[in-house]
Amino acid sequence: MSSSLGHPLLPITGAFALPFAGYYIFLSARVGLRRITQKVAIGDRTPQDPAPVPNSSSKSSSTSTNAKGLYTSNDPLLLATRAHQNFAEYVPLALLLSAATELNGGDSRKLTAALSVLFASRVLHAEWGIMARDALGVGRPVGFYSTIAIMAWLAGWGAWLALEL
């Protein structure tokens, strides 16, 4: 379907809505399945059994401190909800920046490349970062920094195009 101008207004951003929405649905379904299998109706952590004693020196099996002294977790529900929430925190703004850039005449090849890298970055961050052991997989920093770089580039490019008009 085209706009009243006779052509689609956001063909690149619109086309990328499908893979981003599809992956968001996948992340949502994973959280739902974790809730069902772990019998947690609300919240992001699986209750430990038996309940931990306050000020106890014992640690649950799903949380730990790694060799660098960082608090980590391997709780499947917590990791699934963080992967889902993190995607929801970054992708809407990135798509808004993409749309603004595209509406102001951004080059379709550059925009396609940027959104391709953004999608790969979000998958890397979640699947090979947060969902990795102790949530410290190599995909986490790679996905984070590349997401930030793409968003900064889209924001700068979009602003430059808007001011140039």
C-alpha cells in the first residue's frame, strides 16, 4: 500500500519491522514459556526452594559471583526477561531514529545496512550475551556497543538531514 503521494513513505524501516517484531515475539514467547515451566506468574526470578535465610552465607544455585567479583545469575526466567526487556528498551527508539532519517531522505542502502547491523546486534546481545553462562557471553558487549553506535549514527545522520532540508 502506498501513501497519498503514490509511494511508500518508509519502505526500509517498514520492511525491517517484520524481523524486529518477529524476534520480539520470540523473546516474549520464551519469557511466557519460562513462566509456565517455572510456575512464576509475576516477577523476573524463580523462587528458590527452600526459601533462603536472610543474612545466610549460603548462595542459591542460580546466582553467583564470578572470578572478577561481578554478581551474575543463571536463573532462566531472569535471563529471558532481561533479554526481552533490553530489546524493548532499545529497538523502539532505534526504529524511530530510522524512520526520521528515512523520511528526511536518508540513503536506502546505508539505512538497510544500519538496520541489518542493529538486528544482528540485538540477537548477539540476547542469544550470545545475556542467555550465555552467567549472562556474560561475548555477544553482550559486542551487541551493546554496536547498538549504541548505530543509534548514535542514526541520530546524527537524521538530525543532519533534517537540518539540511
